[in-house]
Amino acid sequence: MTHPFDALIALDAPQDSARVPEGPGPRTVTAQTHPAWANMVGPYGGATAAQALAAVTTDPRAQGRPAALTLNFAAPVADGPMRITVDPVRTNRTNQHWTVRIEQGEDVALTGTVLLATARDTFSETEALPPEVPRPQDVDPVPFAPGLPWTENYDFRMVGGMPDRASDSSETIMWVSQIQPRPWDHVSLAAASDAFFPRIFARTGQRSPAGTITYTVYFHAGPSELADQGEHLLCRARASRFHKGLFDQVGHLWGEDGRLLVTTTQLVYFKGA
């Protein structure tokens, strides 16, 4: 059977290969929201991010591996079909810059950019180190958000920072893995990097209405490093400031071996609280 994530990122490409420009130029594919990735309203944001990135990485003109993804959610994504238009606006020796746009009907739902990079041998060091936590096998899984289909794709093992308990800190630390095992790749990491519940929940203990406005993922690892990872990701996130209906979120995802795989940021709107 098709993995739920692979069903999500299945794209319908133009049948006529001549429609793929040889150089820069827009190319449109179609995608469909998937019920297994539904959120309270519309799809889980990480699912849409994965579809946007997949439209770039499966384009025949793609060169290099994903290094950065930035998406701006201009409007809520509705259940149903979408058109994803991608364009490699500039290709250099080591970087390739893409734009991406999602439309539904006459409306623009999302705009963004993707950076693909070719690996180079340079100085290498990691300053963001993982927190000391129990092994995932020593932490009990917990229902993350019963009733939200997308959460049923992941196993959540909370180490600190629960969504229903007010705290002086918005920090959450948790182990996350896929319920149906699948090797981690850049597209699935783009989805999992959005698995943190809104920071306003962790700070106030109240589930205030909230939604992501802009979402960025920086990928620190190449395909070979990702292939070496185990099932679990160690995930930590916190906000810097809540103010005037907006807050940010800064998150990090490490592999089981302690290698930093992702840095992610968001700007989120919230009501009430």
C-alpha cells in the first residue's frame, strides 16, 4: 500500500515533456489535499509545505539538494485540488533559486522560495547542541491532539512543555517519529518541522486560535546523512516574543545520533489569550 506521505506528495505533471522549459520559466503541476493530513480547518501546514517542496525537487531542472524553504501562507488552503507553479529563476555553480506559488481557483493561497545547493567541502561545526533527554524508548507516547487526522501520522513522546499547561516558558521538547516507518528525506522533514503546536498553547495553557503566516526551514544535512538517521527526531521549539497578536517560533530538529538536521522558524498570528 502507498505510504500516506507518498500519497500526499503525489503530483500530476504535464504529460507533454515539451512543456518543461529548458531554462528559467514557470511550470505548473497539480496536487490534492489528503484526508490523512487534515487539520482543524483545511490541511496541516506541514503537508502543504511538503507538496510545495516536492513540486520543486521533482522538476527535471532541479539541481542540488534542498537547503532552504520559505513559504508565505497568503490564505487558508481549502480541501481539494491545487495548482503549484515553480520557476528556477537563477542557477549558479552551487545554488539554484526557485519561486513557488500555490493557487486554488482564482485565489493565491501560498507564495514562497526554495534554495537548492550543491555540496562543497568547507569548515564544518555545530553550535546548536541537542538537549540532554531520555532516549525515545524511555518516554511514553502521548496523544498529541485527538481528533486531528494529521497527528495520527506521527508518534509524539513529550519530554517537556505540554500544550495544556501554562508555563513561564514556551519551550517544548519532544521526540517525533512516523507511525508508518519511512526513511526521512528533505520533503518529509519539511512536513515534520511544522509538528510543533502553537507556542501560545505552551505559554498560556489555552488553545487560542492561531495560524502560521510565514514558515521557513533550513536543511543542514544532505541525503547521505539523512539515510543514516533512525526513526526518531529530537525536536525543540520556543518563542522569542508574543506581541500584538503575533509571535515567532524557533525550532531545531536533531537525528538520533545528535546531528542537527533542521532549523525552522515561523511567524504565527493568534487571537485572545
